[in-house]
Amino acid sequence: MQAFVFYVTIISFFVGVGIGTYFSFSNSFLIWFLLLASLGFLFWSRSKLLGIDIKGWLVFGLILLAFVVGIWRTEFYETQFGHSGLVEKVGQKIELEGVVVREPEQREKTINLYVKVNEDLLLVSTERYHDVSYGDKVKIDGVLKTPESFTTEFGRVFNYPGYLLAKGVEYQISFANVEVIENNLGNTFISKLLVFKSAFMTGLESVLPEPVVGLGEGLLLGVKQALGEELEEAFRNTGIIHIVVLSGYNVMLVVAFVMFVLGYFLSVRFRVIAGILAIISFALLVGLSATVVRASIMASLLLLAQATGRMYLALRGLFGAGFIMLLFNPYLLVYDVGFQLSFLATLGLILLAPIIEKVFTSIPNFAGMRMFLVATIATQIAVLPLLLYQIGQFSLVSVVVNVLVLPMVPIAMLLTFVTGILSLFSVKLALLISYPTYWSLSYINNLALWFADFSFSAYVVPTFSFYVVPVAYLIMGILVWYSYKIGKVNMGQSEIGENFIGFKKAGN
């Protein structure tokens, strides 16, 4: 019963956030809902005297309360937008001063800067030759505008304004003139992390050639732009682009490596503390994307469970992580496709993998191939309806390519990490290990390019109504529920859960 109440309450909060994003409600409406929730708790507290079912009133009150909190949090979050004095200057050429508050994003010909001007966050694009870093105070000269939606190459309308709102951005300036007028105004710790990241990438680039170095930087640091257009398209067409945008799998590999190393030096308690600090540092290093934050929260919860000897339930960890993230940024639910796909993919690993795993028990698990096959199918099924609606492209070779590529990912990540660290001290020493690093990365690149050459590697789906998506997930949910009800399937008894999202029961 406790688990049921937990999930229903969180889902009700999610629904409130979603509805609150699309609709505005008066305070009186929310007050009425709060009164109803209060009545629910009142009847629950008096239920024994009145002879009324306790559980029903408690769940009723919690559902209403969570729903109202979701709406209220979203509406409160919205108040930070639309009240800036900049709204009157849209379409005009202006000159502003602000501080770069996030790591600059390198593009092929431009660089994107997130600049804080008073209380407003602007997305500023300028020519790539500008030497701008995190923490720099800059003078910006350009035409202020609000973002606009656009149609993608696959016929989907991309809600660019919503996407930027989820990042806290309401205005942008394209092709701006940028002048650095002061340095080192950012957070000292983040600045040091980014200096290390830059030195690490420079070291890698001194011993590894393109395009393999771009893949190495993508695997370890999530620098997708380093791939180049041809490779990035090949990775998309073969369904493995997730490995270079730091999926939960990459993050869990990093966490597992850190905990393995710390296990030789620290006790369980101090290892957990150091591990959580390492997770936070890594998330800040690679950028706080929704996928990284979700995986980092789940990994931290897993480590806390290990320290206390408590049961860790991945499904509860996923919903808890989603609740925390939406509490801080409600716009992620509707506007951030990365959050949506990451949540659904993890949900697929938890709920679908045990079912699919029973189907493939006869297949030998040579080099973990069966595990990767099950994981790929589970995540593909889980994200398919939303992926087709939002993106419009589906890879027909993704299952095969993922099964062939995923076993090499931890090897390539480890070799890239060692090569990069050695390059900070001695290029000659780094060159010795650069050969196996080059081969492991080339294997992934060549597979992607080879499979992408097939004309049937990716299929573009015509646009369809959004209502197909919830119907598809409703049908999927019923089938999953039925499979658990009639089959001898246990959510906790899955090798996939242990290798991709953490152990069901945490130990030392």
C-alpha cells in the first residue's frame, strides 16, 4: 500500500505540472482543491470514529494535494518570465553587459553563450573565433529577439521557445558582437573543473586524431559537437547517438569506476560520501543536462542505500528523481525532450527488461550480448511512441548496432580516460596507450558509418496526431500490467537492472 500511495502521489504531481504548464488557474481554484485535500485528511483522521475506509480518504487527499502542488509550482516558476524590461526592446539593436554563467557551446561556425544580464538569461550566438570562457563579463551588441518555433527536416514543429524556457532562457541575440571586459567572475570550483576539462581535451587532441578523438570526448564528456556532421548523422541513423550525449549508461559506468577505485582506500561510509561528491563534480563538469541530472540523482540514491544497508528500488528512485527535478524546474516535463526520453528509457529498463529477458533466456549471454540485446529492445519499445512523434525518425538497425557497440563503450571510455590523464603529464607516455584507445574508438565509428550507409538504416515516419502517443502508452501499460499479473516475472530479478540502473538490494 505504501508503494502504491508513493507512485500515485508522484504521478498526480506530474499531472499537475503538465496541466499547469498549459493552463492558468486562479488562486481561488487552487484554494478549493486544497480545501478538498484537507477534507480528505480530516476524514482520514476521523475515519475510525466514523467507520469509513482509512486508505481511500488518505489516497484521495494525497492525490489532490500533489496535483495542486504541481500546478502551483509550475505557475510560481512561470512568474520569473515575462516581466523583464527587455520585452520592450525586442526587435531593436541594443548593447548589454552580462556574465557568461554556463560553459560556452561550440558549434561548427559559431559559439553559443548563456549570458546573465541582471535577472535575465540570454542565449547569445557569435562567431567562433571569440575567446570567451565561463565567468567572463562581456559586452554584447546585437538585435534582441524572442525565440521562434521551426519545422525540422522530418516535418516536426520544434518548440524552440519552450526548449529554451526549460533552460531558463527567454531572449536571444544572434550574430552578436561580443567583447570580454572582465574575467573570473564565475563560481571558483566550476571554473577549476572547466579548466581541467579544457586541458584534458587538449591533451587528448594532441595524441588522438580526428574523428576518433571527437568520439572519445563525446563518450566521456558529452561533447556531441566534437563528432562532426557526418559522424553525428551516422550515429543518429544507427540509433547510438545516446552514447555521446551521456546517457544514464555512461553515467553509471563512471560511478561504477569511481566506486571501484575508492573501494581500495575508503570505508563504505566515506566511500559513499566521496562517491556522491564525485557524481556532483562529474555532473557539473559535463553540463547539467536532464539526462545527466536524472542519472546522477538515481546513482546518489543508490549509494545512500548502500551506506545504510537499505533496499534500493530503481522504480522508486526514478520517480523520486523525476519529482526532485520537476520541483526545481517544472518546464522539463513538457519542453525538454531529453528529460522525457531519458525517463521513459529508464522506465523501460525497469519494467520491460524483466519481461523481455524471459523471452531470450535461451540465447547465450556471451560477452553480455543478451544483456545488451534485452536492454536495447526494452528502451526502444519504451521511447518509440514519443520518439516517432517528437523526432519522426526511427533507426531500423539500432538493435543490431547497439548490441555490437555497447560492450565496447566501457572499454573505450576507460582507455580514453587513461589516455587523457596521461597526456596531462607526458605526451610520449600517452602515445603508448593511444593505440588501443584509437582501435576501440575506431571500431565504434566504423560500425556506425558502415550501417548508416544502408538505405534502410533509418526510416522517417509521417506526422501524426499527439493523441496517438497517450493511447500507445496506455496500451503498453495494460500489456505490461497483464504480463506481471499472469507471468512469473519479478521486477527486481533482472540482470539488466543490476548492470544499467543499480541493484535492487544494496549491499557493501
